[in-house]
Amino acid sequence: MLFNSLTFVIFFALVLALYSLPVRWRSRKIILLLASYLFYAAWNPPFVLLVWLSTLVDWIAARAIYGENRQTRRRLWLMLTLAVNLGVLGYFKYGEFLLQNWQVLMSSFGVDYQPPAWDIVLPVGISFYTFQTLAYTLDVYLRRAEPSRSFLDFALFVTFFPQLVAGPIVRPGHLLPQFASPRRPTFRHLSWGGGLITLGLFQKVFVADSMLAPAADAVYGASQPLTFTDAWLGTLAFSGQIFSDFAGYSTVAIGVAMCFGFSLPDNFRFPYAAIGFSDFWRRWHISLSTWLRDYLYIPLGGNRRGRGRIYANLMMTMLIGGLWHGASWTFVAWGGLHGAGLSAERWLRGRFGSHGPRGAIRGLMLILLTYAMINVSWVFFRAPDFTTAWRVLGSMAGLHPDGINVLPTIHLIQTAIVIPAMLAIHVWMRNRRLEGVVARAPWWLISLTWSVMLFTVITAQGSGEAFIYFQF
């Protein structure tokens, strides 16, 4: 069920109406739980069984770990939940990838291995809810938290429909306590939630799908080298598309949850105003970057075991983060570029000190340099294969003076308008919060902005495409 569909609008209105009935808090949580299962089943009903499996395994394992004092037994329970969750994720998401690479390996030894056809459908959102349930069990194992006393609360934590299929990846300590006591949305909740829903849909339907996706698709769908201008504008268009698409989903998710009286964590903080890769990951997909930091980078040793080990830990974390996004070596390459960028920054800080930018002009130049490097890495994220990636990068480097033009004038104009405007907004909002800006703005400006966005969402002739991160 897509947020950008009439079906979801009707579903959301009905669930909100039922949730507002004067019934007990437990009954309202059951309404949310059933609605969440219905929301997920709308994609493919049998895959609800996987959500139930993850819920039951982590519920049982966490309680067993908490009540066990023998470290060997605690580790066995942890291994069980890791094996089930990562095993299911690996089978559905990486099974075909592993078979293909095994075929390549066998062929290098002269063995003609023909793997069976892989007709397994990837369950939507499996990477997100797997990481969310793993965080719960790992927190209990590391004695950071106690297991939930209510199975209903835990099941709702796993399946809460606003963020079930594309995040944010919510920590148990953030969401579970909110289910403990009754929540009634106030007028402020509903107004802010409605505003965030409108903003998120505006980002997705108008900016990502209508304004930027055509240029990105044309460039990365081309089979010949491109002109320098087309290659760069297509990549810039994708940078705006991926942000508007994913940030749009997170914004809608936060707004929908707010309409029920719950808060979800911010997942984006104007990342294209970042100075350096470290700052970028403090602003981009925050729930994933902090998950990787707390459950992978720090357990690997973090910053504690020498400079060489730090670089290795950074690279390993980002390579796995790249693979999390998709079963393809291009995603691994994307993660590797970010790992190299993070390592280079740490080396430079150790060599020259951590001096921040001095002056607005220098700060802006560093922002633009960071944005350019991020765009180079986006080539591997967007390209379907390395052949396309190298062709686009070669065109961006000006190595194909006879490259073809694939972007019509309208797509050139749209990208040339939207991307600078997006960058300007990110730079202006770099050290600001949306809540503070709205609080200081006159009421008529807020009303006008909301009306324009709502009108644009309703009238935009979007493609009705699913959110990009659904495939992850």
C-alpha cells in the first residue's frame, strides 16, 4: 500500500477514525496492530508470516536471554535470533546474488554450473524490520534494556505501519515506552502531522517523481556515452530524486505516527549541506547510520584499537551498509567509496587537526565539494551495473566529447531549477530546525505554503511509483 495512493488515504482515515473511538487503550493498540498487518498484507499476504516469525523468535529469545545468567546459554539464544533473522534476510534478499557469484566462481575453474531459476519475491521492507527486531534483542543481550512485558506492545513495535516498510529504523527504547500509556492526538498533533504528510508527499510526488525522475532515468537508461552536461545533470537529478523520495517517505511516516499521538525520530537533517562524509552520515538516513555505528562499528572495535584498525572498521561498516541497500556489487562499491571518504577524513584530521570552516565562503565551498563527491558515489548507487557506472563516470569526467544528448530541454530546465533550489534550502536550513522556522513564520505564509504543496500533490501527474527504498 503506497503512501502516494488513494487507497492509503482511505485506509488512514478509517484507521484514525477507529483509533479515536472511546475504547480502552488496549483495544486501540489492537486496532493499530491489526491495521499494521493489513497494511503489510496489502503487498503480499503470505509475507505476513515472516513478520510473525521475526516477532515470535525475538520475543522468546529476548526473554530467555534476560532470564539467563550463564553466558554460554545467553550466546546460544542470541545466535538463534541472529540465525533466524539474518537467515531469512539472506535467503530472500541475497540468495540469487550468492548463486550468481557462485556460478562466476565455478566458471573461473572451468566448471559449467547452471543455477536453478530464482523466482523468489523480495518481501517489502524486510531489511528495515529485521534491523529493528535485532536492535531489540541485542539491547537486551548487551543489558542496555529489559524485554517488554507486553507481547502486544512488542508486536506493535515490530509492525507499526507508518514506518514498517521503509523506516525510520526505530529503537525499542524510543517507541516501546510510548505504547505503555494511553495516547490521544491533540489538535497540534493532527495539524503538525497533516503538514508533515503534505510535505512528504510533495517531496515524493512532485519533486522526486515529476521533476527529477525523468532526467535520471533517461541518463542511466542510455546505452551510449553521454555529453558532459547530460551525465552531470542526470546524476544531480538522481541525487535530488533519492533524497526527495526517501526523505519524503520518512516525513510522511513521522506525520502519520504523529496523527496517532506517537513520535518517530528524524531520519534526515538537510544532508546536502554536509561538510564531509562524516557530517553527511550524521544527516542522511540517520536511523541506519546510528544502527551501524552502535551494533557494528563499535562492536568491531570502533576507535579503540589503533589507527589501522579504525580504517578497517570504517571500511567494513560501510561495505556492509552498502550491501544492506541491495544485492549487487555496485552497492558494495558505493559503500566502499563512503568508507574511503570517512577514512580519508579521519586521516586528514589526525594529520592537520579538526579545524572547521572559517567564513561563509569557505564553508559553502566545502559544502559544494562534499556534494560533488557524494554525487560521484551516487553513480554506483543508481547504475544497474558497472558498465553503466563507468560510462556515466567517464562522461562526467569529459572523456566522451562525442557523447550523445538524451535529455530534452524540459528535463534540463527542471533539473537546473530544482537542484540549486534544493541546495539553497539545505544550506539555509543547515543549522536550523523545521519546528523553529515554522514557529517564527507568519501564519499566512505557512497557510499559503501548505496550500500550494497540497494543490501540487493533488494535481501533479506523477507516475505513482513505489518509494525507491521499498526495494531494500
